[in-house]
Amino acid sequence: MSKQVKAWGATSPEKTEPITITRRAPDDEDVGIDIKYAGICHSDIHTVRSEWREISYPLVVGHEIAGVVSTVGKNVTRFKVGDHVGVGCMVNSCRQCSNCHDGEEQYCSSNLVLTYNSKDPKDGTITQGGYSQYIVVDQAFVLRVPESIPLDKAAPLMCAGITLYSPLNHWNAGPGKTVGIIGFGGLGHMGVKLAKALGSEVTVFSQTNSKKELGFQLGADDYVATSDPDVFSRLSQKFDIIINTVSAEIPLDLYLSCLRRDGTLVQVGAPKDQLRISPHSLYARRIGVNGSMIGGIAETQKMLDLCGEKLIFPEIETIPASYIDEAYERVMKSQVQFRFVIDISTM
Ligand SMILES: [Zn+2]
Ligand SMILES: [Zn+2]
């Protein structure tokens, strides 16, 4: 049966408030999940403010979902009632294109269904995200949360975690590799923890030294303030991989000068304007500039298993649902260490 559930929805670009939404009846392949926690991602804020495209209100956002299985369809083999599970940024895809076939569903070329503000092929409605008590998701897009990861801390792994893990995994971060992380926020701090867990040496590039101690505590081998002009010459040609998590324009050529031959810069932050890079920075040492967006389902599961095994958790601040609008303001001012997680029981 379909179900009416409480949610916290954006009713205008400026305001979120309690609303009721309808979740479809689970079909044979679906898992019904009682949501316990939902992380707040920058994308949620861009979306509710219609900064990426116009949306129709009300809309429930949230794609860092952690909860407990409460119902399973009759063909569901991978999950049972009571399992700890997660859902990230996508809830379905075409499953037939070459990207889906390769387990890179996030790059589905035909019909990627996002967790919110997409058309749900199962019932034609607009998908509604995780700031709610319950969600119904096809088993192919549900992730297993290892018992060793507390559910509140599991939530941000579903977007922030995989966003950093996927490029580290794809460009072979590991022992003997040096990794630079630009920006030390919700994404950047996961980059530090995951790069260390994979065995790399990791340096944080931050604007100032204000979070330096914290950077070392969370595992960074080095932490540099980019306001210091000597930093870039000191770190010249040091890195194999640099991941840029910053959503503002920064002087990328300086960072490219810190890459070794065949090194790569991976863009995961989303600045409004075009990236500006000198061709000299690229051909000097066969430098690559790449982008990366979340990760596939199998890869996300691999990350969760690694985090469960090595006890790698995000740093979070848990909030009641009534605090969401204020939390958005603080995220925009980078006043959070490091990820807000909504306690859904406060709904
Ligand atoms: Zn996100
Ligand atoms: Zn596809």
C-alpha cells in the first residue's frame, strides 16, 4: 500500500517546513526504508533555491539517507527487515546503456533517476528525497551499511563519502601515492580520511591555517594555507592526484604546478563559472584535468565496506528538522564541522 509520511519540504526558495508526502506502494523489487538520518549536502541547498534549474514546490530534498529496512518486495533477495541500509544520490537508471552495464550508473546516458526532483519511472511522480520518515527504493539502488558504522555517521558517506572515494579509487590512490585535497569542508575532510585509509600521503590545501590542528587530527600528513605565496613553490611537482572540492574560482594553474608528470587534477566542486587553465600547465608534464561525480552502486558499497572495516566516519553535527533553514545558512558560510545530519525522529 502507498503510505502518507511526514517530511520536511521546501515550500519556496527561502523556506523548508513540515509537509506530508505519499510514498508509492513497494513493488516486488522494492525495499521500504524507515529513515533514521539524512545528511545535508550543498546540492540540497542549490536545488531548493532553484539555483541549478527551476523546481516546482514543495520539494523534499536529501540524498544522504541512512535507515532500517521495514518492508521488502517478494523478489528482494539482498535485504531483509531490520537491515541497516543507505541510499545516495540516485534511485534508478536505465540499466542497459554501456555506463550502467559497467557499474557506472551515475553516468547513465539514458535515464538516471535522482533521489529527488527526477521523474520516477515506476509511478511517474517527481522523486522526493530523504528529509522524511520513509522511502521506497528498488533493491538495486540500496546500499548495505556495515554494523560497525553508526547510522548517523553513515548518512554523509552516501554523497560526500563516495564523491571523494570514487576519484581516489579510479586514479589509484594508495601506498606510495601523494594526494592533495583542496578545501577542508564536508567533502574535503572525507577526502583526507579516505585517502589515508587507502594508504596515500595526503596534504590539505586550505585558505588559512584555522583548521590546521583538526586537519592533522583527522589524518592529514601536511596542511598548508594557500594565502602563503611560498606554498606552491615548496610543493612543486609533489602530487599524483589533486582533488578540488571548492565551489569558487581558484587559481588552478598554481595547483597544476604541484602535480608530477602524468598527475591529475580532479574537479568535484561545482563553481558557477568556467574553469580557467593555461595550456602550458597541461603539456609541461602531460597533466590531466578531470571531473568526477559520485560513484556507481558497486563502488559505493566498496567504500562503505572499507569505512566499516577501518572505522572511517565523517565528522557530523546532528540537528533537529526544525533547524534545517539555519543549517543551510551555516553551510553557505562554511560554519559547520563538517556535515549536518538531520535526526529524522525530530520530525
Ligand atoms: Zn550531495
Ligand atoms: Zn543507463
